[in-house]
Amino acid sequence: MMTLYRIFSYFLLIIAAFLGIGLVAVLFIALANPSMLLNVFVGAAVVLYSISSFLFLINGIDGKKQLKPGLKDFIRVNAFVALFFCVMNIFQSVTVIMNPSVLGEAINQLPQLTTGQQLPKETILKVLKATMWFLLIYSIILFAHIQISFGLLKQNAHLFGNNSKS
């Protein structure tokens, strides 16, 4: 179980780095369009969960160091938001994968760009399908990682100082 958790942790950390960079760019767009801010905050919670759970693994479980009691709550809060992210992505990905005509309709509704060379719709469709499969796999791994983390947080409550009750 710990080997799988370690592999998932490194995988999630790598994806969190890319997601974090993308979120910084999207944040500036979201400031002009406040309806996007919720998506930015959910993505930020996923990044923060990935980093904080990795620190818990490296410093707490492996390093046997005492961690700040607030880290446990920080991991749990961001994990709950990340669970929301997982559930939404799993439902969305499964829906699109099971009904590929949804992607075709979305591609047909894309505005035509008048400048530059356009990608063929088949290429765009392949990229979107690959993205949906990646999001599905990523969300399942993140979901499993969160479940394992909750168990490890309980099992290693002693690492969070004397203030930890659970």
C-alpha cells in the first residue's frame, strides 16, 4: 500500500507543478471573469493537497519528524475540495467517453478563427479524447490517494503534535 501511495504522490506532485503553472495564467483571466474563480480555487486546492500530502509523506512518515498540527487540517480541507474535483472530472470524463458525439458537437460550435492555420477537426477531437482519458485516470489516482491519505493521517496522528485528537 505504501509503495503505491509513494508512486501516486510523485505522480500527483508532477501534475500539480503543471497545474499550478496553468492556474497562475488562468487566474489573471479569471480576475476579469469572476465566474471562473471557483474553478481556479478548486484547482488551487488540488495543487495544495498534492504538495501538502507529499510533505506529510516525506517529512512525517519517512522522516519521522513532528509536523505542525495545522498541516493535518490543511491536508484534510484541501482533500475534500480535491474530492469534489475528482467526482466532477470522473462524471464528466465518463459521460464524454461514453457519448463521443458530445465532443463532436462542441467542436462544431467552436468559433472559426480567421487568422493562421486551423487544425483539422479530427485532430482536435483526438486531443480532446486523450484529455478526457487523462483526466479520468488522473482523477481516479487522486481519489485513491486521498482515501489512503485519510487513513494515514489517522494512523500517524502522533506526528502532528499533542494537539491532534483523531
